[in-house]
Amino acid sequence: MATVGCDSVGRRALLGDTNLSEAIVTVEDEKLFTEEPEIELAAWLVDDGSTVAEGQPIAQVMTAKVTVEVPAPAAGRLRIECQPGQLLRRGGRLGVIISE
């Protein structure tokens, strides 16, 4: 399986001249990566295009020992960029939440 990486890590960026901003959905939990350099996206808990609330569980990631929920870093519309079964490094990009 391919590993998904990301240069943007959990930040908001202004998109052009609009009032939209985006929050990158990443996995940053250092505890998950202490023994394993990669984790797997197990499942999405919401559909692509869904409106989510900040802090709402939106995905599950797993290691050989544990499955953990990933909360939404902001409120808005979710755009999924990673599919279940893909491997992620710390900071790997799962998707984007676009807010107005």
C-alpha cells in the first residue's frame, strides 16, 4: 500500500479573495507513532461532502494495537482525500474541511 504524506499540517489557509478557509484533516497524535512509523485509515465516519462540527469524530485510524477516532479540526464541509486501507505518516493528509 502507498503511504500518504502531506506538507500542510493542521492549519487554516485563506483561499484567494473569498471568505472561505480550509482546515487540513491530519493525524498528529504522537502516541500513535511512537512504536509505528505509519498507521492505517480504517474508516470514514461521515460521507464526502458532509457538513461536520468542530470536534466531531469523522474518521478512524488504526495501528496494530489500537483504533482511534480523528476529530474534525474545524466546522464546515468535508472533502475526503484518503481512502480506507491507505497508510499514513504523522501529519498525513486525510482530507480538507472547507468553512465559510
